[in-house]
Amino acid sequence: MCIWTETFDVELIPPLQFEAEVTDADCPDSNNAMISIENVSGGIPPYTYSVDGNTFQSGTNFDDLVPGNYNISLLDSDNCLLAQNMDVGVGNEISVDLPMIQTINLGESILLNPNINISLIDSYQWIANGIDYDAQDISIEVSPTENTIYTLTIFYGDCMTFAESLVEIIVPSTENVTVYLGDTFSPFSLNNSVFFVQSKSDAEASINSFSIYDRWGELLFVRENVLISDSSLSWNGRFNGELVMPGVYVYYIKLGEPFNEIKVGDFTVIH
């Protein structure tokens, strides 16, 4: 029996290795991020590279990227593949912290505070229901009379971002809320000595304007922008400190929320 012996050297190819350097995007919506593949070794050159696992190129730099997750892949000439996922972020991201929905009662106010260090931004703009809102500060206290969407946009460098907050208004029910005025009063009466807007003691309706005129149209009394329950909504029958003459007088009342109507009528002052 004959035996033939031969020795072969088998070369062990080192495994593929690489490093990736990421340059984040300037803004959340920018496409100026970059990935550079460096320190490639192992496998069998030449190499090709990809950041999506599908499209490969010979260059090691990938420009014009948006923030997100990328599948960085290294492929050698023997079709050996090494891949790893890597995140591309935002280098200077500023978030706006505003609740999406807030609810207040009609007549109340609320502070909209985005919790932003104003020294980190260049400028800002508030908009209320699509109309510019004249804000003296980045935090604003608002008291809308209707459901309102407040939008804050901030600008920093070449970037901008925004957030919206809906302020919903709870309008008191008008059920069982009646507004009425008397037709006669006397400044000398013990129980009927003032002329006033009458309603439930806990009514939350607002009065935009309440005025009284004599028969010649001279304004004798006026109150503006008060609640219907305000005790100042009463006239004692005096003008410039003197009692008016008995006779017929005219009232004009402009009701605010929730009525939004105008009432005009007359009443009699008796002595």
C-alpha cells in the first residue's frame, strides 16, 4: 500500500471590522447629517458600503442624510457582509413643552408656558386661531372667550419648531338663568331704592355695558365689563350727586357671554 502525503497552508482571513463616525443634523427636518465609515479591516478588499443595506457604493462618506436609524453595511469582494444599526440624531434640538388640550371656565385665564430657555433661541411667534398674537414674553397668560388654538413657533439658527395647545372654554349653562330689570323704583323706598340688573345670585353671565339715559339722551350712569352678580350694577337715582327728577328714563344693556344680546327699555323713577 502506497501513501501520498502533502501539506497545504490555509490562510485565515480576519473578520470584517469598521467604525462609523456620525455627524448629526442641525435641525429635526434638516438633511445635512453625515456618516463616515472609517478604520475598515478584514475580509478581502475592495469594499463597498451602504447605509440602507441595499444600495452600495465604493465611497465611505454618506452626505445629505436626515435624522433616523441607518443600517450601515460593509461588503467585501467575497460577498462577506458586516452590518450594524446606528442612529443619526439632531445636534441642537429644542423641544416646545405645551399641553395639547387645556380646559378652563369662561372668564378664567391660563398660563401657557413652553418651558424654554429663551437664551437658546433667536426669536419666537405666538398665533391664536391663525392670527398673530401680540406676546410680550414667550410665556403668555390668556383668557379666550371661545375655543382657541395657540401655536408657538420658535426659531434658532437655521432651525424652527412649533407646538400647539387647544384651550377649550366651558360656557355656563343658560338654563334657569334669567336677566330682567324692573319698571319702577324710588330712591326713598326701603326695599326698592336702586335700579339694577336682576338675576340669580350665582349667575356667571357678563355685562359688557349697562347705561341709563334721561329722556333727552344725556348719559346719567354707566358700568362696563362686569359680571351680572356685581353689586356695582345698580343706580341709586342720582346724577352728579343730586337726585334726578321723577319721570321716565331709558336703560341700555349689552349682555356678554353666554347671552350675547342687547336689551333696551324704560322705567319710571318716583319720589
